[in-house]
Amino acid sequence: MNPEDLARRLLAKDSTLWPEGSEAATRLGWVDIAQRLLPECDEVMAWARSIEAERIVLLGMGGSSLGPEVLRSAIGSDRLIVCDTTDPATVASMPAEGSFFLVSSKSGTTLEPRALTAHFTELVPDPSRWAAVTDPATRLSTEATEAGWARVFENDPDIGGRYSVLSWFGLVPAALMGIDIAELCRRAAATDVVEAVSFGIRMAQAQGEGRDKLTIRVPRGPFHAFGLWVEQLVAESLGKHDTGIVPVPTIDDEPGDDRERVSVELSDVADLGSEMYRWEVATAIAGSVLGIDAFDQPDVESAKVATRDALDNLPLAGDLPDGVETIGPPALVAWLQDNTDAGDYVAVQAYVPFGQDEELETLRRSVRDSLGGMAVTAGYGPRFLHSTGQLHKGGPDSCVAVQVVPSGPTGPVAVPGFGYDFATLIAAQALGDLEALRAKGRRAVRVAVDGGRLGAVL
């Protein structure tokens, strides 16, 4: 494989780099989006400065929310709040008064942003306090325009969510935080594409040699959230057709013969422009080398279908799928020791309130150590359904899922016009996820803890 040739073909948007029938032909807009949007950056920055609000609340899910969260963390901004959950306690804690809302949804029909928008527009009906980022002519674009929202940014439709951080999905929230988005674009445009292609080739070669767990060492401090974004990029792009690469972001090194290891180095927020583009190139090329369509997500839909089925047949029965049991926290380690093998990885899936990041990382490490250093990933539900959820169901049969949920009912928080509340919605999503996992033959267990407190798991 010649990196220079692959780089040339990528920059020419040659969709034949990926298998026949792939979505590449309509998903390569990200390759040059930074250059194409650079002339518009000054005007968008001026618009962002005109928004008078104490805070910006971003309502999104998956790629449309994780990129902005990385940018927010990098500068320590308290102006942007990313709301990408249906957990009722987290939704109820979001500040409405004095906030400006940005709804981000490529399709304009994604369930979670729609539910969140229904909730918050009832609290803040003033259309001047709302804006949207979406594809052209979507339901969201039409409804926002008709409602007279402050602005609707229509994105290049040839960009999938996980490759969208350098498009309006990432640049608009960045501008609202005061980040120099023109510099982000310039850094991305200056990326050494040949080096990024070579990196992608190495990723694929490591997987072929049996090192299918990618330990990604991220910097401590403000850039630690980079792990969230890069995890979903790699997992959703490469975890399908019973193969893939399992990304494991961490702030330190982790042992294991099944690991390939890389380190991320960042010094200022503008570095994210080049580093994110580098990973996009590398991941897409790794898919090309492995013969994987890096742009589809065939197994994300299965959990959505199961969730819709549950919501169409309310009240929720609450019965778990065959082969899944609920256990108490003290029994978790023993269950995992009995149900994991060498080469497996554990996915901790926490359908709990946000704000428990330290506890979630502590739990991840505790599970890892109790299993002799086995690869362990961890994420909030339903956020991960739109990212690593693809890998859990579509990747190799080495995933062992640990679903953590509150042991009792949570308080109702309304979803106007939907016929159910957020507590019902997230419960249906958790059940739907288990159904999809079991349909793929994955090993899974549910752990119920009081109030969804992660500190009580181990």
C-alpha cells in the first residue's frame, strides 16, 4: 500500500477506496469541508457574538454533540452545556431561563433531539432563543424556519455525524463559545494527509495481527474529553460485520497483548483542528484497508427499532430478554469472571444521570483490574447508542455488556406531545439496547443501583 497514492485518492474523494455498495459516494464531504467553510467563518463568528445569552444549551446526540463537548472541555467553557441524554434528572437540571438553544441533528428526525426540543420549547417558546444545525430540507430545517428561529445552518449533506466536527455541527457551537473557528479550519487544512494515511494503515495492520484493541492515551486535564470523540469515530466507523477495532481511551497506558497503543498530543484548542482531521483520515483509511465501509452504521438502527416497539406498546412490561439477568453490585465481578474469556472486552453502559464522570472512570478501572487488565470501555446511555453501540452489536463477538440502571423509578419529566415522559423513554432505550445485544448473541447483564449512583457499583 502506497500512502501517497491513497492520500491522493482520498483528497480526490475516490469512493472506490471502500467496498462496492458502500456509502462513501455520499459521505466524503468532510474531506475538504474545512477549506470550503473557511470564507464563511468571520460572518458566523460575528453572528455568534450577537447572541446575548448567559449560556448555550446544545441539544444533540452522537457526532453532533461529542465534538462540541471536546471543544467545550478544551477551553473550560461554562457557557456551553451539551445535553445529549434522555435521563430525566439530567434534563430537569438543565437551565432554561437565560439560555439560548442550539438543536443539532443531521436527519432532523432523531428521537432524542426531538424529545428534548419538545420539552424545552414549552419552557422557552421565544423563537429568537433558538437555532438549528441540520441537513438541507429536513423536518427540523422546515419547522425551525416556519417557527422563525434565529438561524438555521444547513450543513453539507455528504457528511456523516461522526465526521462532522469541522462542519457547522462543530463550528457553530465553537463560535458561540468564542473559539476562533477560522483557525480551526486552517489547522485542519494544513494537516499532513500522507502521515494520517500511514497512521490508518498501521491501525488496520495491527488489527490484522491480532491487536484489535486500540489503547488511545489522551492528555490529562482539559483535553481528556478528546477520548469521547475519537472513541465514537473509531468504534462506529470500523465495528461492523463481526469485525472491527475496539478503541479504549485512557489517560495512562494499559497492558495487554491484544492492544495497539497510540498517544494524542495537544497543546491548544486550535490543535484540535488538525488532530481531529488526522483521526478522520486515519479511521477512513483503516476501513479501506480492512475492506469495511467506514461510513455506514447498520447495527445502530436495531436498538432504535426495539425502542420504538417498546414505546408503541406502553406501559413497559419490564421483562428482560432471554439470557439477561439483573444482579446486585456485589455479584458483578464474579459474573464477569464466569462470562468472559481471553480477548474479550467489557462495555459498561451506564443509563444513569450525567455528572458522574469520575465515578464512571473509577468503575471502568475497577472492572479492568478485577479481570487482570482486560480491555474495558465505559459510556453513558443513550449517548453511546449513536457511537460505540454500533461496535457492541456489529463488531466482533468479544463484547460483554454491563448495563447499569437505577434500581427504582425516577421522577417524571414531560416530553410534550409524545405520550410518555423521559423516564419512560430512557427505560425503553435501555430495554431496546438489551434486545438488540441479545439478538446478536452478545453476553449481557444488568446491574441495578439506587438512584443510578455509579459509586455504589463496586
